[in-house]
Amino acid sequence: MTKIVAVIPCYNEEEFIGSVVDWSIPMCTHVVVSDDNSVDKTATVALDSGAVVCYNPGYLHGAGAATRRGIELALRMGADIVVTLDGDRQHDPLDIEALVKPILDDEADITVGSRFMTAPCELQSYRRLGIQVITQSLNIKSSVKFSDGQCCFRAHRRNVLERIKITEDGFPFSVEMLIKARKLGFRIMDIPVCVTYHTQFEYNSSHNPVTHGLHVLLGVVKWRAKVELLKSKI
């Protein structure tokens, strides 16, 4: 039986993490919540909801560091497929089935949630513009293109995560992973998903979307230069 493990990086998500775990459990073998040194009850709520919790002790490390630690634990637990999703209820865990199916059918090694396919989500204009700029920066002069280069709702075959190590501690980890996977020739497929944004910034994973977008865009430039131009070792 294929072991599917969901990894949910979190920081101060006590209000939402319980429902995210509850909805993810029926779709997976295990759910791992990677708590990035939250100062609220995120870890307690996650444990009470049935998740395995790992910690990033000491200080706030970032989304990339939390995702990396969660993936490492998922692989130690024997995961065949690792799904990553946010803990702020932006992503619908029911979409996990659609994300893992192409991997189970041996049609893809990585699936990436896309907000711009058959059923586009309602996005604020500045978010849409930022995502499109990042995605175009990923796609330009590449034969492997993405429709949404910034969605962290993804599924990964085990051997992908054994080959690719996340080194970014912050949000640019998302583009680091895609650029490295593309360079290594892994099969990447976009899957339509819908993302729900909270009207209050403090309830979203990235509280300042402008700073977040600029940070990720710089990550695209950095990793495309290192991996595709300078051909640094992955």
C-alpha cells in the first residue's frame, strides 16, 4: 500500500490547524505538522487532532526550514508520496486526491497546485500580478513551464525528495524546488486547485504579500542563475 504523508509547515496557526489536520487525515496515511517555534497553541491543537508534530526549536526559522524538517520526518516514516500544504486553511485537503493521482498512475513525479487552470480562484489583483510575474520569471526560455509557480500545495514522489534538498529557509524554497526538479528532468504536472485567502492579512501564511513576492522573485533569479546558468551541483 502506498504511504502518503501530508506535511504542514506552521507558525501560529492554532485557529486553523485543527481543521486542516482533521480534513487531511482521511486523505493520507499520516499527517505531519512542522511547527516553526510558534508562540501559540499550534502544536497542542495539531497533536489533539491526530497529527505527528515536529519542532524547529530556538527561533523562527522560516517556511522553507519548517517544510524541510517536515519532509525529513515524512521520509523517515517511510512516505512514498509527500504532500505539502499550508496550515492557514488556504488549501483544501480534499484536493490531495487529485494531486497524488498522477503520481500513483506513474504520469508525474511532482504535481503542483495551480490557481489558473480550469477553475481559477478569486484573487486580489496585486496577488494575481505578483504570481504571474514570478511564474513568467520561472518560465522564460525554458521548455518546461508552469501555470502557477508559487503554489506550495504539491505532491512529490519519494525519490524526488531524496535527490533534492531544500536549502532556503524562507519562502524562496518553493521556487528552489521547482528549478532543481526541472533541471534533473523530473516529470512535473500542474493540477487545478482553489486557494482561499483570508481578508485579514494576519490569518494568511504570508502576512505581507508584497515583501513575500519580492523575496520569492529574487529567489527565482538566484536559483535559475545557480542551477541553469552556472550549472552548480544540485
